[in-house]
Amino acid sequence: MPSSRRLRTWLLSAALLAALVASAATGPARAEDEADAGVAAVTFSDTFDGPAGSAVDSSKWQIETGDNVNNHERQYYTAGNRNAALDGQGHLVITARRENPANYQCWYGTCQYTSARLNTAGKFTAQYGHIEARIKVPRGQGMWPAFWMLGTPVDWPDSGEIDIMENVGFEPSTVHGTIHGPGYFGAGGIGAAYSLPNGQAFADAFHTFAVDWAPDSLTWSVDGNVYQRRTPADLGGRAWVFNKPFFLILNLAVGGYWPGDPDGSTVFPQQMVVDHVTVTTGDTPTGGAIRGLAGKCVDVAGANPANGTPVQLYDCNGTAAQRWAVGSDGTIRALGKCLDVTGNGTADGSTVQLWDCTGGPNQRWTVTAARDIVNPQADKCLDVTGTNSANGTRLQIWSCTGGANQKWTVG
């Protein structure tokens, strides 16, 4: 298992301040109903808009400097926009360079590389919700990009660590998700790996890495594909330390115990490109129910996260199959996947299912002040087929009529 990024005492302040920095996105619904009564709120969002070469938003991120003695990494993290800058096209670019200016001193002497590490300590903390980043990782032996979180106040490993995504250059097709805490840290962290099919490399394209975080559970996904879930039962009696605030971290390390050093095959500079980072939280820590006809709930049949599972009406039971949260992009998510109109349909009667989140228009929804849930592409409403309140009745889209079978109470 991956070793953790232990922090030197000078790295972080113990005092952290939660902040709301954005509002939930709304879609182009019917003009008279544009007020959003969303299932969830976006509590943190950065889409890295700004002029090319400019530094990140200092109201959201702080830049760490120095080396990392604990992991024997080879880079020095620099300040300002030298190794972390916007590209003018809506991306943050973290650049690792091969260089060893004399003023960059590392644990072993003069550093051989520079890079950058950003965190939200003192600016934003999360506790529960959907935490995601869309990232294109670098490639090459010795590269170690990561998107992760640390518990507050920092007293590692007792305060906890959640690694949402780590990749090491010698595994180009694989990423890791891991938790660390008292008695299960470093190489003893608890996690799993996710690999792309057919030998595809993560460095070839952007991918969305996410954790859905609820009290006593963490669920990891890549591009909407859930690949592991962890609960206190996985810890063998050791302490679960993940029911408290954590802050976010983005960094690109070079070398270290786990990835090993770069070699002659590694071409510099290398870049970690971040398209966005968002955190959304439901009206309750675990997300919100969506109630409709006869007081029943929108439900994933059998709590089955497989693609194509029907979405239905069912007695409200508080399970994960009925906990829904709206992403910053207008998606409605449960079990790590998206509410989806089957086959990209727009006709009356097109059924609704659970599917990997693709960003397609058949997965975009607007919750209106009139309590409609509208798919803007079809300009149709989420609808209970035949106004039938029986358990298991399939949901569909239908022209908006104002009927009771199209009215929903969220959260």
C-alpha cells in the first residue's frame, strides 16, 4: 500500500476555518420556475479561471514550501506561481522541473527538482459530501501526483488522512484510494486500486476522482465508477477518525520511497493539470431523500450500483439507495453514480436509471421552486409512471403537467 505524506510541524496551522465559497449551479429550466430548490449546496468550487500565468486564488488555497523529509521525496515545493499557475484555459497546472538551485535545500542536500503543493488549511474544511477533482496526471518514473485530505487539527496519523487519488509513475494505468489513521498508516494504510481497461494510461486524458463521504463510510469512484467502500468494520477495532473536518490538498511529488526516483526515461518538465475541484454537501450529512407521490422516495432498485439499474418509487427507508445529492454540474447522484435518462432519450416515457456520471445532457437536472425536477435537454419532468404509487413503479420523464406524480420534495 502507498506510504503517506506525513507533515513537518511547520507545514500547517492547527486552526482551520470552514467557508462557503460558491452556490449550487442551476440549469436552463422553464423561465417561470428558474429558482433552484436544490438537493445540495456547493460549499467549495474552483474552476481555475484567470489569466495565463497567474497564481491560484489565495482566498481558497495556500501554497506550501519546503521539502518532505518523511517520504524522502526529491522535490522542493516553491511559493507563488513558479510551479503552480493558471493556464488561461480554466486549468491549474502544477509543474515539476528538474533543477537544483542552491537555495533549495532538502533533507539530503540540494534538491534536484521543484514542484508545488496547495492546501485549503485555514480557508476551507469539509465534513461529509461529494468531494471531486477532474485531473490529468503526469507520466514517467518517479512522478507522484495526489489529491487528498488531512484531518484537523493535524496530528498525523491520529488525526487521519483520506487519499482520494494517488498515482505513481511506474503504474500508468492505476490509481489508489487509501485511508490512514492510528494503527493503519504508511504502508499499513487501508485502501484499493482502480485500473483503466486495455492498458490505457491516466496521463492520456482527464479523469474525475471522487469520494462520497458520509458518517461512518467513504466510497471512492473514478469517472463515476465506484471501486471501494470503507466503514469502521474494515478497521478491525481500530479507531475510525473520519467523522470530523478535513481540508483538501493537491500536489505533485517527485521521487520518494513508494514511486522511486526518476530515471533516464523520465522527461521533464512534467505537469499535473487540474480542471476543477468541488465539494457538495446535502441537507443532511449523508445526502437528502427526494419524496414524491404518496410520500414515497426516489430509490435505486435493490440498492444496486450497476449501470442500468432502474430508478423507482419506494417506501422511504433512509438507506444509501435513497440519499441523493446535486453536483455542481447539475447532476443528481446516489451510490457514486448519476440519475440518467436511458439512451439519452427526450421522448415522453423515456425511463430513468442509474449510470456512470458522463457529463452528458441526459444527466443534467434542475430542481425548481415549483417542485419539479426538470431535464433541460428534453424540457420534461421527472414523473411517476401512470401516477401509480405502488412500490417499484418505474420513474420516467414526461411533459411537465403540474400533476402530483411530478412533484418532489428534496432534502
